[in-house]
Amino acid sequence: MFDALGDEATADAFALGGNILSGISNIGEGIASGNPFAVINGVTGIIGSIAQFHDKRLDRAIRKSQLEV
């Protein structure tokens, strides 16, 4: 929704929040069921989401600096 309005940063932040909650859910399900692979999947999902968020933020900064030059 925010992405359509031109606010990429807010859209990315909400996506990150959703991905982190999904990862936490996977971790909880893995612990409850005794499945270590689900826990690993949840942890790697969280790490991947944070890395992707960071990359998008850097890409926006690069685009902004290219426009200023």
C-alpha cells in the first residue's frame, strides 16, 4: 500500500516486520514440534529479511546520491 503511494521506506519497514514475525512463528513451531530444521529456517529467514532490508536502504541512498550529482 505505501509502496503504491511512493513511500518505499515505510513499505519496506512493514515488509520487514511481517517477515520477522513469520520467522519468529517458524522458530516457535519448530521448538514446539521438536523440529530443528524449522528453527533453522526461521532464523535464516529473519537474517535474510534484515539483509534484504539493509540492501534496499543502501540502494535508495545510491539512487538519491546519483540524482544529486
